[in-house]
Amino acid sequence: MRKFRYPALALLMAAPAMAADLTGKALTNPTAYIPSQCYTATEDEAGGVHNPCFTCHVRSRAPHYINDQDLQQAYSFPGPALKNPWTNLFVDRTSAVLGTPDDEILAYVRDDNYHDGAGGIALAARLADLPAGWDADGDGAWAGFVPDANYRFDAEGFDLDAAGRMTGWRAFAYQPLPGTFWPTNGSTDDVMIRLPVPFRAAADGTPDRGIYKLNLAITEALIKRRDVGIAPADEAALGVDLDLDGRIGTATRVGFVFPPEDGKAMHYVGRAGVMQEAGTARLAAGLYPEGTEFLHTVRYLDPVEGGIAMAPRIKEVRYMVKTRWQTYFDRQEGALAEAKERADFPDRIALFDGNVETGISNGTGWRLQGFIEDAQGELRPQTFEETVFCMGCHGGIGVTDDDTFAFPRKLDNSAFQGGWAHWTQGRGLRGVPELIREDGSPEYAHYLRANGAGDEFRGNMELLEAWLDDQGQLDDDRAEGFRDDIAALLYPSAKRALALNVAYREIVREQSFIRGRDATIVPQGNVHREVTQDRQTGVIKPERPWYGAD
């Protein structure tokens, strides 16, 4: 009989027909929203200081008012978080890696756990026949999000169902945030966006792909706070001056201005435009329309000829939907209240409302929900605690825009398919250029120089040896090696990819996600097991964010 390091989790090893009870809301780790990366030891034995913290903790740009650049300089944890709860970081999985044949782990990651044998969505079928252990309200029906993306994409990145109809989901390509979400550190991932039905329809409510594409471009301009290129659009037919040039003609860009000035104002098109005129669809820079959805899958690494591909097997399905509009004032008031509470009550922890069915509200208008592998590799709903894990990043840090990471970093109109593409289309990350920060420096080179490593834990020795010198420095010649092709830096070797896959699968088999879900092979040495409250990190001057806020 298999022995479990965490006996309380042994029930999750039950056969699918005996689905474990996931409805509990007790937290083993009351600060599960503080991620493992925040326990990084920023000072090394030689007295050097490493700063991976600026990836997340920075001065925000309005209307996101969480200015937490001070967290680059100190471990400002509440009392209950001082002891590192992410003990999976200290597990040695070397024997599992060495004992797993390459063919066996490859077969595992290439087995699609999202679709069933007929091409349907397996998880949707499981939710339709709801196990009692997933039914938080006991009514026999699933009340949360039911995955409905098919991962069949056309030449414009739109997801299509079996009949070739649009589901509303549209995939986009982006420069991954430095650190954890680089494939070389354990996972591939993708993101799709879906705007509400009125944003996909003409003024009379008829579904209209062209209208939807324009409203997505308008949303992109609002989030990026700059003009966005588009295919030529007839402004007369739309009744909108899209490019804000003061005349009605043919627009090749969506002009950005906010707040309105000199008689110029941004405007949605189609049915959403009608609703905007009526005051029921609101538009503001830095904010998505109410009802916007995101779907994010985290996947295993599939070593293929020429690099790394997204594996068919999914580790996690992450979903968020904007359920409530907040004005700039609402958001600023909330951020100020949070900052005051943090100062007045430094040991008070965050509390969240929700359950396994409905997900969890982040307090700023979004509801988050997730699905993760069970011990057999099939997708199941995340428990309340496993979803609390997501909350610190989506709403609690300075770098996000309306609590999201990827869409502000979407590739521009000059990219493959105008940046509207799934990573399975084209060449993946191959040929994607490095993002250039507002201060003019290439982002990934800046990160490597500030951190002296390619991951928060400084444990990715393959990347260190390939790109940094003996003193942990990145020289200009090496930096040029990934300037126009970030895959050169971000893709691991096939050997490392397979090892990372095995390491993560061990966590799946244990169902020990509440102890951490980082794909680490050996115990991490640059991580604190315990910190002193407000201990200094050694960082003297906080780094600025990629978008250049002072």
C-alpha cells in the first residue's frame, strides 16, 4: 500500500468513481495567497543581492493603486506567514526523475486529459454528472464555470466548436512574465480572452466577427494605454471615429485617449456601442468591460524537434470573470483601505469568500476558479484552499492591470496573426522578440542582471550556465542571443523538460498542492524556511516596472 507524506490528502488518491470531498473550506495554510517565490533568499553567501521581486512588486499605474514596491526591500509578512508553508520546495525528487523512463513520462504528458475520446470536453462531462464531493451547495448541479473552449483555432486565433462556430474565446500571444512562467522553469501556458455577447454583435444584436475584432482591439488599446493597429475599418459604417483623427474615413488603428479631450473620446462599436450610449456598458482606460472572461491553462513541457511545445496534458485550468464594475474611485479607495490595514494591523491576514463550486471573489470585481489534476491525472475542481493560492497575484500586487498579467503584454499587430494566435499555431515562442521596457532596456536582460538568475529561487542551473558568466553577470554579446528570439532563453533542454515533468507529476500523485506546486527536482537552497517580520532583503533601491511608472 502506498504511503503518503500527507495522510489527510490520501483520500484524493481514490478512484474517479469515488471522488473525494472537495467542499471543505478550512485552510491548512491561512496565508496560501502568499506564493512560494516570496520566500526567496535575496542575499547570497558572498554578500551579493538578487532582486526577482520587482517582477510583481512595483509602483502600479492607475487605475490599479496597489503600490507595493516596498516589498522589494523587506519581507513584510503577517505573523502567520513567517514560517514557510511551501515545504514541497525542500523535497528531493532526484530518484523519481532518474527512475522514470523518458518514453513513460512522454506518453503521460502527450495524453490529452482535457478532451475525451470523441473530442468532447471531458471535464464538462464530469461536471454534468456531478460527484457529491464536488457539490458545495448540495443541489446536485454545478454552479460554477463549465469549461467550454475546444482548443480548435482558426487563422485569427478564434476558438471553434465541432460545428465550426465561434465560442467567443480568442487566443493571444504575449511575452511571458519573467521568472516562474518561463517554460525553462517548469510549465508552458496559454491565455484566451472572451468579451460579453454584446461586444460580439452588431448594433441590432446579430453576431458579427468584424465587430468583435474591433471591440477586442479597443479593449487592447484601453489596457495598453496606447494606439493599437487594426485591419482597415470603414468608420462610416460603424458610425465611430476609431482612430480619433477628427474625420470619418478608413481607420488602420484604434486611437487611444482617456479621459476624453478636445472633443475626442473612445467608443465601443456595434451593440456594445449602443449600450455605452445608454450607460450600461462602461469604458475606461486600464479596465476591461464588465463580463470579460479569461481562460488560462498551465501545461507540461513537450520536447519536440526544434525546441519545446505545449503538451496536450493540462496541469491546471484557470478561469476568471469580471462580475462587477469598479470606478477609479472605488479601486483607489479599496487600495488605500488595504494599505491602511496593512500598516495598522501587520499580522492580520486576508480573508476570502467562495467555495469549490463558485470560486472566490478577489474583492475588486473578479471571480476566480480553477481545475487541477487528480492523482490519476484527470482534471478536478480546485479546493477552496487551492484556489486561495491564486488570490495574492490576481489583485494583491502592483504589476497587474485590472488584476491581469498577460493581456497588457500581448504581442502587437505586427506579430504573427496580429498577435491573435494560440501557441500551437505558428512557431510558438520562436521568433518572438524581447519586450522593451519603457526605459528602453530589453526586459529579460534587465531581469537577468537584476536577479543574477533566470528564476526566483536561483535554482535553474542550466540557464545560469548557458547565459551568465562565472560572476553571475550577463554580458552584451550573450544578451543579443535572445533579443529577437526569446525561445533561445526560455526553452529548456529536452533533458531538463522531462525531469521537470517527472518532478511535477510526483506532486500530482501525492496531491500535495497545498505544500506547493513548483516543479523543483532538488531541494531549493536559496529559499528561507522562516523569516523575521520586516527583515530587509538587501535591495537598496526598488526597480521600476516594465511599463515605467515612477
